[in-house]
Amino acid sequence: MNTTSSATARVFSSDNVAGTSPEIIEAMARAASGPALPYGADDSTAAVRRRLSDLFEREVDVLLVSTGSAANALSLAALTPPWGSVLCHRDSHINNDECGAPEFYTAGAKLVPLGGDDAKIDPRELRAAVRHKAGDVHSVEPSVVGVTQATETGAVYSLDELGTLGGITEEAGLRLHMDGARFAGAVASLGRTPAELTWRAGVDLLSFGATKNGTMTADAIVVFDRSLTPELSFRAKRAGQLAAKMRFQAAQLDAYLTDDLWLRNASHANAMAARLQEGLKAIPEVGLLGATDVNILFCRLPQQVTEGLLADGYAFYHDRWEPGVVRFVTSFATTPEDVDDLLRAVVRHAARPTVSV
Amino acid sequence: MNTTSSATARVFSSDNVAGTSPEIIEAMARAASGPALPYGADDSTAAVRRRLSDLFEREVDVLLVSTGSAANALSLAALTPPWGSVLCHRDSHINNDECGAPEFYTAGAKLVPLGGDDAKIDPRELRAAVRHKAGDVHSVEPSVVGVTQATETGAVYSLDELGTLGGITEEAGLRLHMDGARFAGAVASLGRTPAELTWRAGVDLLSFGATKNGTMTADAIVVFDRSLTPELSFRAKRAGQLAAKMRFQAAQLDAYLTDDLWLRNASHANAMAARLQEGLKAIPEVGLLGATDVNILFCRLPQQVTEGLLADGYAFYHDRWEPGVVRFVTSFATTPEDVDDLLRAVVRHAARPTVSV
Amino acid sequence: MNTTSSATARVFSSDNVAGTSPEIIEAMARAASGPALPYGADDSTAAVRRRLSDLFEREVDVLLVSTGSAANALSLAALTPPWGSVLCHRDSHINNDECGAPEFYTAGAKLVPLGGDDAKIDPRELRAAVRHKAGDVHSVEPSVVGVTQATETGAVYSLDELGTLGGITEEAGLRLHMDGARFAGAVASLGRTPAELTWRAGVDLLSFGATKNGTMTADAIVVFDRSLTPELSFRAKRAGQLAAKMRFQAAQLDAYLTDDLWLRNASHANAMAARLQEGLKAIPEVGLLGATDVNILFCRLPQQVTEGLLADGYAFYHDRWEPGVVRFVTSFATTPEDVDDLLRAVVRHAARPTVSV
Amino acid sequence: MNTTSSATARVFSSDNVAGTSPEIIEAMARAASGPALPYGADDSTAAVRRRLSDLFEREVDVLLVSTGSAANALSLAALTPPWGSVLCHRDSHINNDECGAPEFYTAGAKLVPLGGDDAKIDPRELRAAVRHKAGDVHSVEPSVVGVTQATETGAVYSLDELGTLGGITEEAGLRLHMDGARFAGAVASLGRTPAELTWRAGVDLLSFGATKNGTMTADAIVVFDRSLTPELSFRAKRAGQLAAKMRFQAAQLDAYLTDDLWLRNASHANAMAARLQEGLKAIPEVGLLGATDVNILFCRLPQQVTEGLLADGYAFYHDRWEPGVVRFVTSFATTPEDVDDLLRAVVRHAARPTVSV
């Protein structure tokens, strides 16, 4: 991928292709010199814990990790025994995109895929699954429910929807994990507090994603059930996820949590996706698909439009889910001009006469 | 830990308390903006691979990871089946200081501890161990030899010593892993090429440590036996060690490998330890212990000296191995003044009359 | 469960409630005295290997294990890396009824459930699954196909059907495992040779079930790809599946393979299910469901019949799959009189006037 | 191994080469016909639980497994987290002879080898080990102490010795597992009750060995801490250790526990070793080694004696521990004549003039 400015503007493949926020690189520079205690005993790591406790309106513990997959897999390992099952949406990242990281970290627990629109778990399916062969030694034991907020298709669970899933989970005595790779986007979209969207809804552990929204190599596990912290600490070390110079992961998150950078970045990314959605709505050849609550937009494009955009140098996923379906992802770094350019390109390619063969 | 200049100067507890080299933070800043392909498909990651291929005088593959423990555990997992054993020194980091990361990543292989001076494996013990119950299903199968270069006590294997261990390993049909958390220090100390010290001596995989020598959160696995690369790639992803924004780990290593920064940093750290050693040698109350080939120095101090240094605000490990034994570690950030100040403090405390009780 | 003769005759819940064939208990008695080399180095174990090599018309290796779950899980562990996936039917035993034994033994591989009638894998689904994200480090790697012959619902794959699945598997470079918990029943039903139904169709490893068909505590893995034998041997020991007094597992299988006892037992069990099917066909209130190629029969019974049978002391599974659906399983120990008594009872209860409430 | 009577009499290699007690094969024959509920829900399994509760003078739970390795590995898995360590003697079976079964079942816990005479853990070493880096995330966490009663060299822990180890274990908050592969021999030797030797000394789980002492393929886990039973049940199923026709494992143990067969068998085996010891004591060329509290005897034999015995067809381990050292193991099936014949052979070979070369 070139980094010429035009190419830059044309990357809608994922939010992980963006760089980092200036505030974060500045924080890294400030953290660069002088000694600091290793392995999370430094001042920055303590500051991150305080900031997250403030943000979530209660005392929380925090583990800083290098990837979202590590956050998810570590969390799940603390919530299910090896003979347990993780009930999750069939399109979830933990089920599809982590090469079995949850199975590895849990020592072989089973992910049980459930259905539901917009990659949100259907409560009826969950209700059946939490009881399925519970207590039967011939079967894996339903142990933890994994929700993704926002989902892989760009939708968010409303507070009501979350409450329903949390209620089913709690009533059945299971644990609740939230993959918040795009948690900031969900908060920005819903206008509810982080507390409402997590522990008040029954979430035990949250993968607090930051990398897709402006940090470089830092994600976090936010621990609401603090009795899990010792186990998580051993597991993190054992997984090679306890960084010696933790200050450099902490500095990223500290800046990310300062002056609402996390929320500003996510709001911006959401707004860019909304702007794109508005523009596409007006183009008759384009069919919008599903909810676009955060920074991910799915639509159906005529083949000539897809080909035209690719020829222009646009980067995005297409024909991966089904033929004709395209995904655009915006980020904190996307500009209104980037979106408007893309929209103009879609209009231009849609207007081309189709060449019949 | 405060970061006032005096405190800074008085930290000899480990090389992981130092920050990062200016060149590296500058590289991070350069990498901060614009898009880049994720998961190691970016230009910086490619550049690191080229630089390491040049450095090691052959085509190598490279995996960038976030910690040395991850580098070690991933490497070992690719070199032993779950029913295999890893023959290593009883004082090695993999055996003592990674909370069972190798056991986790290998799915339960066994670390077999061997003896030897200066934390170097005794070839006679290795010779017995590589044959021990080989092919016997009742026993774990000797599978991989793990050497640490430089060792946990600051010694280095000479090229001859390495050749001996490599020969025993190869003859028995085992694989060879090198934990190079302080590999740069060993190269600086021995004056031999990286190639001579690794694949030419039979090393299959090297944990190429960088964090202790100037980077922030980046270490690497250097793959000499490139048939292992696909397996390592799956394992890394599954372990949560495949960073989305890999460019930020690559940028660190790219800078680290530019203009011999890695070697200059290590040479400096070694020189600081040598300066300290020279100084201590002249103090009759101090007993030097073992080899100080790199940036780690063990010595025996009178109790009043240890207590005096602690009272001055010096940080270092003491009384951990045995009563009276102290470890000092220097780093790329240690200055000659820091060392000289420490030496003067030792002299001062040694000269104090002992108060009899 | 009482063992009065009437109760005995009324157990159709599973073939694992039957005892053992007289020939097998006699063989155990003969094996009881005198010394024998442990861990499978005894003469009986060698004899079993010869018998199975004869039966399968090629040299095979054999591992004797104590359960079918162990046979399946060990086999799968030898055929997939931890980051691999096992493509199997969603109703298969390995997916549903082994409490995650495959995930445990494989160190966390993923079972990918596929659909298809009669619990047989639909070749179209398999064709898509073998390519799904192959070579993509973000996803588990398709590694082994697991077929069950006969299936959990009592159907068998024809030679053609098996050939199709084997072809897809081979073409995609995957391995093929057969769960033969009721393999004898399948052979008896199809009238094809064991060789045709296994390695000639591409099967690498077969779980050769015996317990459900007349032995006590002995199943076997038949190894067609003998390069897997060393790995399997280490894995079996490590799993606690290498019996010291292996002769007692071997004696069971030796007798089971003598004078076609295995085939006679299975043919008898199949015939009893066929007799039951014939009889039920003539009862208008009963709806037969799916194929009954071996000793398992599914049907739909009126509630009053189910209740009446239970009141008579009949044991069988009902209302487990869906309301009104009943499963009857016959065994080598089922007699024609047992079947006829059951049929008469069904007729009697079907004829009772329904009490309206 | 031939089974001619003379060969029979000459096997002193292990107690696992013996067959089974007549009472046990008779019990198997009685269990052979009629239906029984599977997976341990049968009457015989319930009877075994009652018998063991009586024997141990308290309510216990019981899991029947197919090998001693499975009993040990399952037990340890329930007593340590994956990041824990198992403190055991360096010569213990779990450390040396199970191909890493404990590491497999525990998902990678670490066995920490301790020293001590007669393969008994030295309390001083244990005292240091239980505190070693406890609570330090960089190290595996001391979690369970594993004792073997009787030990691999044929010694037994006295009640006092056991109490000391149990006290250290309890005080440090660790769990206690006993590998009782030869537990019957220890009870016979010590003349203390099973209760005194286990839960009254702090044992949480006991691997109650039976195979080496007269059963065929049945060992058991006796669960004193019954809160562990659900976890053990899931683990056992998942390990392929939940036999469908459990009655056949239960029948063996039921007979084994009837009329003190277990104790009579063990007393006999012990007596045969004592007879051998007495006889050898009188032969000046033989040097007895270590304690012979149960049915295992170590001694030093002149080479010509070893060679002579082998030429006579005697089977036993020699030169495995160190040159000249021989191990003889007796069993319930060894006769006084077998022992006397062996003694006469030793005398005869010892008397032969040594041929000088």
C-alpha cells in the first residue's frame, strides 16, 4: 500500500489500516526517556486504571494487551472451563477470525455458533442454548456468552437488547463477555454511558478495543468481576502478554482516554460512515444493507461500480460475503473529502453505460 | 518509580526499566500517519525482513511479537511435539521466569533442567539428556535444546562452546532454539557475526530480543529453518501475537537495525558493565562473581553497602539468589557518570565503620 | 436397571446396555493366568494386529483403547494441528457427545459442523468447507474430514457416497477419519468389504468400534497410514490409554475377530432392527423416520403409546430430538421374542381409546 | 513372553506382567449377561462406591478409569490450574513414566522435581518449594503436592512422614494427591487403616491402584474432597475415560474389594519380596539396596549372576539405574517356589568361578 495522499484517501478496507492519533504519538514520545518500573508497575499503567475506573463509574482492574484477539481469548479463558462452551454469534470475530485463539487459550472449550440479524445474537436462540445439555457430562457445559458491541456488521445492541441477553445469561448462571473491539463506536452511537453498556448489563469482562480507533498496539481487558484478576494476571504472563516496558502500552491508552479522544475519534468515524450512507442512499443503483450504527457499511454495488472503484485505486472488501456485496469501513482518519470523493466516484461509475458482451 | 534525574541514574535493577532510543521514537512518529496494510503486509515489516536477512547473511523469515516470552514460547512450540522435552539450563528464563509460557504454547511439553556454570549448559549433561529414553513411549521425547545467548547471569557461549552444543543437538536429531533476549550484547561481546552465532552453529529459530536493548514493545523471531514459517504464522495469530497495525512494531525494529543502533546500544551497555566491574575490582570489600561478558554483573557486597545503596535510592536485586549476592544491570541508557556515582557510593558505604550491636 | 429377565428384554435405549458375548468372556478367562508382557508387547495384541491386517487386506497398525471417544479423539489429534478444523456432521458423536474430547486431544482444534440428511455429510457442504479460508492465518485451517459409518441415526454411507466424500477430501489435501463405533453394522448392512469401506475410500484412521457390538471395554484404532503410528503411540500413552495389562483388551478383540463373531453380532442386531421396522410399518399409528440401515430406528409414536411402553417398563429415548420422536436401538443380545413383544405392546397401546380431558 | 509354567515362574520384571485373580474373572463372567445402565449408572459401580466409602470410613466419590496414568493425570488436573506446579519426587512415576500425561491433562502445569531418599520427598525440600515464588506471576504457582505410596523403589511413607508432608502442604494452602498405584501394598506393609493413610493425612484425591495387584484394566480415583467430583466427571468424559459398559470395570473392583482380596493379594506380594530379601541377605555376593517395604526389591548383583539368570530365562530390569543394579518385583501371583528357585539360581551363579579374560 502506497502512502501517497490520494491512496491514503481511498482506503476503506478496514479501520486497522489507519495510523495513530497525534495525541498518542506525543504521549509515546513523552514516555520514551527515563526509567519506569516494568510489567505494569509503572505510573502510566496506574493512571490508565484510574481513568477506566472513572469512565466506568466503579473500581475496575485493567490488563493491557497487544491485540484484541489476546484480550478476547484471555477473557474467555477466565470465564469458561476447558469443558465449557462459549455461546456466540456465528459471524463473530471470536468464532471466525482469530484462528482458534479462544480454543487455544481456554484449553479446548467449544464455540457454539448462534444466529440473529445484523450479527446480533437472537435471544430465542440464546435461551435454548444456555440450557442445552447443561450438567450432562457427555456434552460441553454452557459457560459463557460472548457478545460483540458493536457487531462485525456495524450494528449495535440497544440497551434493551443487551439487557435481554444479560438477563438470560444471568438467570442461567453463565458469565458474560463483551468483545468491544469497536466499543467506542457503540458508545458514540448509542449515547449511553460505558457503565450502562457493560457491568450494569451484566458484563463480567470487556475487551476494550483501542487499536481500531486510534492507538497503535494497545488494547485492554477491563475487569468488572475483580475476583478474576489474579487468574487473568497469571494467564496473561503465560501467554506472553505481559509487556516488560508496559509504560509504552499504557501511554497509548492514557492519551486515548484523555480529553475524550476515544469518543471523539469514534464519533468522527461514525459520522463519516453516516455521511457515506446518506450519499449512497441517493444513488439508485446502490442498495444499502443492514444497520450502519457505527463505522461499517455494507451495500450492494453493480459490478461495474466495484470494478471502477478498484481501478481508481480504492481499497475495500467485495464479493466476500456474497457476490455484489461490498463493505466500506471508515476510521478516525477518514475525512469528509475522502467520503465525498468516494461518493462522486460511485456516481460516475454507476452512470457509465454497461457494455454488453 | 520517579523520573527525576537522580533517580533515573540510580536504577540498576534491570535493562527493562530503560525507555527507548530516540531513533526509535522518531521512527514511530514517522510511521504514525497514513494507511498501511495490516497484519505484517506493510512496507516496514518487509523492510525488517530484508534487514535481518542482510544481517544474518541469508534469507530469513521474521515474525514480530510483543514480548520475549512470546518469541520463546512460539519458537519452542514449533520445534517440539506436545510429548517432547525441551532441554535447557535450570536457570534459564524459559524454565523459571515465564510462568509456564513454553508449556502453554507447546500444549504441555516438558522442560528438562540441566546444570552448568554461568547458566551455560554443560555439554556432558546435554549429551546424556539427548538420548534419555529417546523413542520410549513411557517418557517424553527429547526434542529441542534451548540455549540462552547471553545467559541469565551475563555470560556468553563462545563460538566453540556453541559448536559443541550444536553438534550434540544435531547428531541426536534434535532442534536448536536460541533465546536471544540479550543477543545484541552477545554479538557485541564476542565480536563474531550474527550468522556465526546462530544458523552456522545449527540454530533453527532465534528469539531476537530488542526490548531490553532499546525498542519499546517489539521483539522478533528470526526463522532460519523457513519450513517452519507457515506453522509459526498460524501459531502467532492464534496466540494473539499478530498485531493488526504491525507497522508500529516494524518501525521499532527497522530503526533498531538501522546504522547499527542495535549494536551500538549493546556495546554501550556492555561497556558500562565493564566500567562498573573495573571499579568494583578495586574495592576490597566487594567480591565479583562469575563472568560479566555483557551488561549483567553479579557480586557479593557487605550488608552495610547494600543497605547504604538502598538508602541512597539505588534500585537493584539483592539477596534473591543467596544472602549477600547482588545483581547490577546496565543498559543503553546508563551513563559513565551513573556508574561512577554508583562506584563512589559503594566505596563510601564500604568505608563506614560497622556498628556492632 | 434391574436385571430380571423381563426387564432385560425391554431395554431398547442403546446398544451399550448389553453385556458381552460368551466367546469374549471365555477369552478373558483364558487370558487370566500366567505372565504376559505389558503395554501391548504380548502375544494377544500381536494376534489382533494380524487379524485386523487380514480383515482389511493390508498391513495395518492397531492401538487398543478403552473407549470409542478415546479412539476418535486420539485419531483426530494425529490428523489435525491445533489450528486446524475437523469437518463433520452437526449430529455427529464427536461434535455432540464427547464433552469436547476432540478439542482436548487436539489442543484446541475446531469442529466445523456440516449438514446433510440421515446424519450423513452433504457433499456440497463439504466441498465448500474444505476450501473455506484455507491458508488464511486468521482462520482455522481445514485439516480433516470426520465421517461416521454407520451414522448416529442408523444410516450408512454407500460406497459411492463414501467415494464422493473421500474424493473431495483427497483433492483438497485433507485427511479422512472414520468413526466406526458401529462399523460392523455398516459392513453387515452394505455387504462390502472392510477394505472397500475404509482405506480404499481414502480413510487414514478408523475408530474400530467393538464395545457396542459385543466386547466389554475394548475399542481399537486401525491405522492405515502407518506413518502416524509413532505419534499415536506417544499420544495414547500420554492420554492414559496405554493399558499395562493390554492382553485383557486384546483378548476381547481377538475373540471378537474370531470366526466372524463381530459380523455375526452386527448382522443379528441389524436383523432385529429390521424385524422391528417391518412390524412397525404395519401399525398405522406409527410413522417411521429416516433410514434404518443398521440397528437404530427412529419413529414417531402417539403419546399414549410412548407412555404405555414406559409404564410397561420399556426403556428407550423419546422426546429428545423433537416431541413424539422415539429411538429404538437393538443389539447382539436382542432376541426376536424381545422385538415381537415390543411390537405387540405398541399395537396394544395404539389401540387404547384416547381419553379426552 | 511364553506362558509355559517355567517361564511364568521366572518373571520378576514387574507386577504388571501378572494376570488377574480368579475372583475377578469370575465376577466378570457374572457381569457378562443382561442389560445394565451405561456410564457408571449401573449397580456394580454403585456397589464399588459403597465399598470404598466403607473402606475409607467416610463418604467418598469414585471414578473408575482404565489406567493408573489416567487416574493420576485426571486427579492432578483437578488440583492445579494450568499455571500451577506439581511438587513431586524426581523419581516419581508422574514425573518420569507417563510421557507427560500430567502436563497434557493439566493443560501445561509444571512438575517440579524434589529429592529425598527411597523416592520419598524430603520435607526440607518440600518446605522450600511450597513457598517458591508463590504469588509471582512470572513463575508457575505452587499448587499441589504429589506423593507416591508406596514409592517407585518399594519404600513406604510412615504415618509420621506423611503427616509432616501433609502439614507442610496444608499450611501453605496447597492440595495433596497420592499416587497409590501400590496403595494396597503400603496398607499391608504399614498396618494402618486406609483412612489414616489418606484423608486423615490431608489427601484430597487418591489414585487407588488395582491393576498391579490383581485386577485387569481397572483403577480408580477416590475423591475425598467431593466438591471436585463434577469437575472430575467432565474431565473424565472428555479424556475418553468414561466407559460405556462401566459395569465391567466396576465388577473388577467390586470383587477386588470383596473379602479383602485387595489386602490379601498385596500381603502375599509383600511376603514374597520379604522372602526374597531374606534369602538374598544370606548370599554374600549380593548387596541389598534401600527399603523393601512392599513388593519391590533393589539389589546389586555381580555381573555373572545377572547374566546367568538371564540365560536361565529370568526376566527383570538390570543396569537401568546404574551398572550392576537389579530390580526384582513380586506379585500376587508369585509363589514361594518361584522365589526359592530364583534364590537357588542366584547362589548357583554366584558360585561359578569368574572367567578372567
